[in-house]
Amino acid sequence: MSATCVANSQWVTFSRPVPEAKLRLFCFPYAGGTSLTYRAWPMGLPADVEVCAIQLPGHGSRLNEPLYDRLTPLLDDLAPNMIQYLNKPFVFFGHSMGALLAFELSRRLRRDYARLPKHLFISGHRPAQTRDTKKRTFDLPEAEFIEELRRLNGTPTEVLDHPELLEVMIPVLRADFAIAQTYQYVDEQSLECDLTAFGGVSDVTVNREHLEVWQTHTSGKFKLRMFLGDHFYLQTARTSLLQTIALDLRQLIWGLKTW
């Protein structure tokens, strides 16, 4: 199933517009997530950074639009809808499925538009070439799929225990899981931007050794930072995460001023 491209601005949302921003930070959601995941981020980042959260079709305010369940068609439609927002220096942050989307969108923008983020923040995802190709959960029977959601600990209990909410969320989560689990990595030249990998020390699906391999995808500087928490550490350790990102963004803005 693939959505039809709609040329509009619904792909990008702004919880706090910053017309005079020096830099834009585009944030990509994890499976089942929406742009609201990043609504509080502007308060923890430099005032001259504009946080731009990606809203995928079939999610949040776009709930009535068709879902994507494969990465390539999603990139086909997302990339051209992003171009209008790339008129300022920009960086990408993506968590879990969002990390895969941010990584492949960076490569697509380089190929098709000769554009590249100044920095790529990858969070909670194995390197593209070392992902787990054996595990497919998106097409499990419903009861097993719900148990998998409980194991991952990323879906609120009030959703899992509420049949009406589950009825809405299961198709969204299945489609997002399918994007990640059917993805096929193709080797390309390393990205020229700096890359930072983030993870949770208690994440049983993505560990430090996995994250270290992201270094192979950049010819620039690479850093690795682990935070207290599991796969969804970005919720429980949000203050520490934003402090770390803010430091990198301040340094990047300072570099832009001296260019």
C-alpha cells in the first residue's frame, strides 16, 4: 500500500516558528509516533534553532490519509515536499524508524538535489547494513502483535488496554514496522556530514556495539553518546539528550557565523 503524493506543507510542523532562525532541526518520528513527540523540544534548544517535526500521512493530524508501508515510496513523496524548507542550514534527528528515515532521506537529498544536512543525529537504530533481517513482526496475528508491542514498551498501556484506541493504532504500527522490516540496504559513499549516534544503556534491541558501526556512514566527525533508559530513553532522559544536542547545535551555529 502506498499513499499518493500530495504537494503541501503538512509534512512539516512547527510548534514554535522562528522566522529568523539560523538553523533548522528536522525531527523524524519513531513507529507510531507523531510530530507531537517533539512539541516541547524548542524549550530545550537554542532560541535561534527552529524545530521542524515531520508528520507522516496516516499519523496524528493526518490520520485520514493513506499510510505508507514501504520506505522508497515514502521517500519519493517526502523529499520533494522537504525542499521548500531547506533554504537555511539544517540538521536531522531521527529515533528508531525515524533514524532510518533521516538516514535514507539524507542520501536521497544528496543524490537528487545535491543537498545534505550539516549534522545527522541517529538514535535507537542499528546501522542500516547490520539490521536484523530475520525478525518480521508487522504481519503477526493480532494477539501476538499486541504482545510484541508490550515487549517493546513504546506504546502507552492506556492504548494497549483500550480496544477502540488499539483499533486505530494497530494499522499505523503495522505499516511503520513494515517500512523498517522490509527495508533493503544499498551501499553508497559515506555521507560528508558529521554524525552522532545516541542510545539507551538498557536498550535490549540496539546496544553500544551496534551504534558504533554508524561511524562507517560518515566521512566527517563521529560521536557516540549513551543515556540512562531503554529504547525510549528520549522520553525519560529528554533533558540530558537536549542538552547534548543543544551543545552541538551551538557549535554548528558558531561555525556558520565564522564561515
